[in-house]
Amino acid sequence: MTELIIAAAAVLAVAGVGAAGYFRRKGEQARRRAEQLREHADRLTLQLVAAEQCVGHLATAVIPAVAKGGPGDVGPAGVLPVPAQLDGTPLAERLRAVPGAVAAAVEDVRTRERAAAERATAHAADQVRQDTERQLAQVRRESVGVARAAVRGFANNIVARSARLGRAVSQGVRRHISDEAYATLVEIDHLAQQMLLTASGYSVLAGDKLSRRWPATTLTDIVRAAMGRIEGYERVKHPEMGSVVVEGRAVEAVVHALAVLLDNALRYSPPAASVHVSLEQGHHACFLIVDDAGLRMDDERLLWASDVMSGEQRDDITRLGAHPQTGLRVASLLAENYGFRVELTAPNIYQGTRAMVVLPKNLIVDPGSAQPVPQSVARSLPPKPAARAADPAAEEATEEATAPAVTTAPAAPDPEPAPATPAAVPVPEPVGSSPAPATAPATTASGLTVRRRSPAPAPARRPAAPEDTGPGRPAVAAAWAAGTRRGREGEQPAPASADAIRTSAAHPAPHDAADDEGH
Amino acid sequence: MSGPRRDPDMVRPYVRTQGRIRAREDVRLESVVIAATGPTDTLGPDARRVMRLFAGADGGLAVADIAAALELPPSTVRILVSSLMDSGHLSSPVAAIDDQPDFDLLQEVLRGLRSLV
């Protein structure tokens, strides 16, 4: 039993020792763990302190520095001295990233601010610019208006005066028959016509219409009217173009445009070369062509000219430049206003430049309604009645009636013409009574002119009676010639060529001649 | 614009005469001229108009008459006629007078004849 007890006691002792060892080990373990925990807590406390310091530094030094610094300063300011205690912790990484993030945020805000400021500035500048432009435009408008008005006033004045001068010359050359007076008047006239061309060009540029009006006119006379307004017109060669008649309202415009083109052609061709005018009749238009043998217009200038013609370069009167080239601009304006076209091409058959006035059919009228100026005594017979029967012609006729009235007017004031009576009577008399050619030239001459013009042609100029007077006039002349011869009595003039005519006119007397023509 | 009247000369006189401003001395307003036959194609428009006046007339025309018929200034017509005479289209029947004995001589002869009768 005792053994049992001893054995039990030994087992218990062994168990007790074992338990003691176990507990001692366990206690050791717990102590070590507590040690570890304290160390960890200490480390964390240190780290916390360090983090506090670091964040303080960040807040007081680094961020203001980054915020203050320019966009380029992110580098040095971004280096945040992280305490050694925090090395290797995620916090350290985060803290290190802060300055960069702040710098980026600051930069971003700055950029946005800058953009906003720029936008505001641009807006303000825009407003200022718009205001300035508006004001500039207004000033410009005003100055163009002023310039236009000045040019218009000036040009119109010159146009009116030189037109009046032209009329005065027209009367003058009818009134004065002396060679000297005629030569002087014609010279004055040529200058006045050129002035008229220039001045009415400026008046058109300044926005006015042409002031002079003409009846429907043949192209022949339009070309010749244009020739009268330029220097060197003797070099212009043109065929007869009586078959085409331009409507009255477009006549002055076509004359002006053509004068400009002819002037250009003459100016740019050698002094001895001719300028050729020709006519081409198309289906829808008539083409009046001006060819010069001068220098071919170069491409640049042709381009400029076509721009002018198309209206692109036809800027206003204040933009003509220091050496204004008004001619083509005026031609282009006129063409647009009056419904025709002007074209320039080069080279032409003479290696020069070709200018063309394209007259659409609506500007062309029936030849019957041409100018009142009698085409011829013999020729006017057949077409005239037809023309008068036609309705549109009647309209022209009334216009014609005014035109010739003008023609007669200058003659009227002359003292001699009024008393003159029947045509046939006074005519043979002066020559008959003084058969020698030694009649007092001045008085007789003027007397004769006037006497012949007033009685006989008076009806002739009325559109009503061209047929009657046509044949009559040569008859009167024949009577005069016969009377002259009879006065010389029995003289047998030698020239054979004139003989036949003379005898027939002298003996069977004026009546025969008149009858012949009456048919 | 400045006046109701229209200029009668749309074609100016110097253009009509192709720049010539002097007539021949012997072409006066009262001179009678006669037409020669011949082509007139080469003539200018006004010269042709002058020639057409003769087309129907079987005799001479005075320069003043031509001026009146064509409603042209007399001096212009004198020049036109001068040019036509230079080119041979017109001639002056009176020109023969230059070759003829003068008036006094003729009167002497007449008186002589009468005394004979």
C-alpha cells in the first residue's frame, strides 16, 4: 500500500514538477510578449511624435513655400525631410507625396486663374477693338462721304461748264466763218471735250449718273463722238457702222466707255500705229471691238483690269491711290449701270490688246429711229416713210423735233436770215447781178449762208418733210448754178467733165432736176 | 443739266474733218461744186454723206447748201469739200474762170461787136 502511496506521491511529484516547468515557461512567454508590446508602443509613440513634427513642418514651411513658389519651384520645395523614425512606413510615402500633390494643385489653380484672366483680358480687348473698328468705320464712312461730295461737286461743275463751252463752240462754228476763228474754236473745243471726259469720269466715280442725254445714235456716230473726246483721235480707224443704232439712254455711257478704251489703246501703242475699231454682230449682242498694235497688256495688269471690270477692284473714290487710274473703273461702273459689258483680252492679232464693248440686243434699237441728222437726200427717201409708220419711231421723232430746233436756234439771232424769203428767188440773184467772182466776200458770204439756211432747210429739218426738201435743195443749187451761168452769158466753159452736168442743169432748168428726184 | 439745250454736235467738227482745220482758199461758202463719178468706199462717213447729196442731183451744189442740208457748221463743210476736191471726188466748175479773159476785156469786145452791128 505504502508502495502504492509512494508511487502515487512520485507521480504527483513528477506532475508537479512538470506543471511548474510549464507555468514557468508560460510566464516567461507572457513577459516577453509584454516586453514586445511595450517596445511597439514606444516605437509608435515616437513615430507619432515624429509624424506630428513632420506634419507641422509641412504645414508651416513646405506648403507655404510650394504655394509661394513659381511653377518651376516644385522641385526643391517638394523634398520633405522625413524623420528617420518613419522610414519604411506607408505614412512616410504619403508624407513625401504631399508637397508634390500640393504643388500640382497650386499649379492647377494658378493655370485656371491665368486662363480666366486671359479670357477676361481678351474679352475686354475685343470690346475695345470692336469699338475702335466701329468708330473707324464711321469716320471712314464720313470721310468717304465728304470726299465723294467734294469730288462730285467739283466734277459736276466742270462737266456743266465744259458742256456749256461745247455748246458755245457749236454755236460759234456756225456763226463765224473765218478760218482763224474756226481753227481757234476747234482747238478750244477739243480741249473742252477732253475736260468733259475727265470730269464726267470723276462724277461717275463719285456716284453720279451721266448728265448728258442724246437721241438714239448709230455706232458710227458713237465712235466718232468718242474720238472727239480724246487726244490723237486721228489714229483711230473705223468702218461705217450705221446699221446698228444704240438706244438713247445708253448712248452717252457707251460713248464715254469707248472713249476711255480708245484713249487707253492710243496711249499704249506707238505714235504711228493705228487703233482699229470694228463691229461684230452676234445673235444676242453687238460687239464693238477696239484693237491696238501696242504693247500687250501684261498678265498682272490684265488680271487687275478684269477685276476692275468684274467690280472686285472697283473700290470707292478715296482708294484710288497716288496715281489714280480712273478710266477702266469708270467704264466698268458705266457698263454695270447701263447694262452692257466691257472686256479686255491680249494678245490680239496685232500682238497688242483688244478691248470689247458688248452691247446686248436690248440696247440696240431699230435703225429707223436713228439720229435726226439726215443720212442723205437720196437715201432718206425709201426708209423714212417706213420708219415713220413704225410706232417706236414716232417716239423718237418727237425727240428729234427738239434736237433740230436747237440746231436752228443759233442761226436765228443772226440779223440777216429773218428777212430772207423764198429760197429760189434770192439765190440766183446775188450771183446774177454780180457775175464776177469778186463779190464782197464777207458780207455776201455770210448773207448767202444765212439766206440759204433759213428758208429752205427750215422745213427740211422738221422730221416731217425730209423728202420734200431733199430733192429741192440740189434743185435750188442747180438753179443757182444755172443763173450764174446765164449771168455770164454765152461763156462756154472749157472743162469737158463738168460740161454735161452743167448744160443739163442750165437749160432744161431747175425744174427738171427737181422732177427727176421727185420720183 | 445746266441747260435744256442739247449740243447739236455730238460728233465734233474736228473729228468730221479728220483733224484738218483749214479749207482750201478757193472753197468758199458760195462756191458751187460738182461731183465726179467714182468709188466712194474709202471716204469717211461725212464725206460720203456729202457725196450722197450729189447722187440724186444732176448738177452742182453750193457749199453753203451742203452745210444746210447736212446741218453741219459751214466751215466744217468747206473743209470736207476741200478734202473731197483734193481727192478728186468733187471739182469746181468755176475754176475755169481763172483761164478766161477778164471782165473789162469782154466788155471791150462786146462794145466792139455792137459797134459793128
